[in-house]
Amino acid sequence: MAVVLNTNKPYNGRRQLIDLSAAYLDPDSLFNAHKARVVADGGFIPREASLLSEIQFLVNNGMWNRTGAYCAPDWGIKQDGSGNVTKLYGLANSPDFIPVTVAGESHPLTLDASGSRTAINVLLTNGGQFLQSESVIKLQSRKNDLFLLSTLMRDNALSDNAGIAVGFGTASSTLAFAETRQTVGGISNPWKYTCTNKIPVAAGSYVAATQVPYADFVPSAGLCDPATGKVYGYQNGIVAQTGISSTGALADISSQSAYIFIGPTYLNATTGLNAVNGAIARVRSLITAYPDDAELISSRA
């Protein structure tokens, strides 16, 4: 059905048309702006085709303005003179990530570009470095909004107890996280998506969708539904695992602003032997999300 409004006033050519150009997102313009920002800061784009493809994906699926943390070494990094990573650039106005040094042995962030995707190696064992967002963000937009976290990670040493995670929270409390880990004790998770069902976090408050067996860089996404108390773990476009809260709900974290960190599961567990040993290739989060988003993102490399 069409609606036509007639003002009964003749048009004399003096009224200007409304400029709606700013309401449209052009992937090529967004690509050029992101590349210019990265290069101006001394960084570079390792895989420009991958960057443009991801921007097109975000725009075409209406996700560009719903991102929380959204980054990948393929889409923009900065290195020092020794080749160590000193910045990971965020897409779609999401934050950049910088190294945080843990006192002790020196284990800088190194780049692995040997495979089909670029990854950053993170090693914390009696010291080292991990990545943290330069600013705090929200992981959930509004109360009862579904939200999404997706990672593409690898455990670099399958015979120890370390792995790698992407977490959201503070030094005393991780509210939500994704984890990839295989251990000698029997843990074998290509991905595990977790959210607390209460704040502050307490024993038994974590709700997790956990996949087995372990494999490197498995495409996946965790969709958190606070109202139903469920964490849906998607892999290759379908729900593969579901975590169900004993309280019937997940915690409302829409009022929480915190850092995103790449490496440890908990910020108070970064010291000691074999704290973290893994590689990160993708971090994608949406502060408002839908099942269709999880299907699409969990199918992307």
C-alpha cells in the first residue's frame, strides 16, 4: 500500500531535497577510511580482500552499527621493529587492542601468517603479554537484548593445561567469555561460550555452551539469551550445543561497561606457569543480536 500526501502547495523549485546520503553505508568508503586510519597510525592491513569482504558482510547484514568488539589481525595490525604486535585495530567504531605486559619473562605478541588466516600468538608463562581493548565497551545493549560473542582461536600447546580466551569483565570478575583449550586432564574444547547468571559472579553462576572434540580455528558463535537463561553455541550455521541456566535467566549485563581482553579467561589469573598459550584470528561481538546473526557469523572463517 502506498501513501501520498498532498500539501496543496505548488512546488516552485526553491525547496531543497533532503540529503539522505549519510544514512547509507558504502563498503568501499568504509574500507578506505579504515585503511587510512590504520596506515596513518603506522599499521598495515595484512589481507585487504578479507577486510573488504568483512565490511561488506557487516553492511549487507545490518550489523555495522551493532558491533561491540570486532577485530582480526587480517584487518589491521601494528608491529614494532622486531615484528612484534603492538596494536590490533577494531572495525566499525569498535575499540583497538593494545598489549598489556605481565611482569616476568618476556613473551611478546608474535604474528603467525603461515596459514589461510593471520593469527596473533599470545603466551603467558611466568610473564608475557596479552591484548586488552583501549577503552571499555558494552557487551549487551539493553536489558533482555540477546547478544553475541564469536571467536576463532587455536590452542598452541595441546599437551599442557593452558589455552586461550576472550573475556569481558574486570580484574575481580569475568562476566562472559569464550575459551579454546585442550589439556592433559581431558578438556578438549574448540570453543566454549559462557555467561554468568548473576552479578557478582559466584560459584555455579556460569552458564556454558561447550563443544567437543578439539580442533583448531573452528567457526562458531555464542548467542546469549538473558530472558530464557540460555547460551546457544553455534557452529557452521546451526546450534550445536546449549547451556541452560539453573535460575531460568542470565545476568543483565547491559549496565556493565568493561574491558575486552584476549588471552586469559580471568584477569586475576595471568601469572604463573602456562597461564595462556594460544592464537587469536577473529573476535566478533554484537551488542544486540539475533539467531540469524549467529547462523551467519558461525559460518565465517
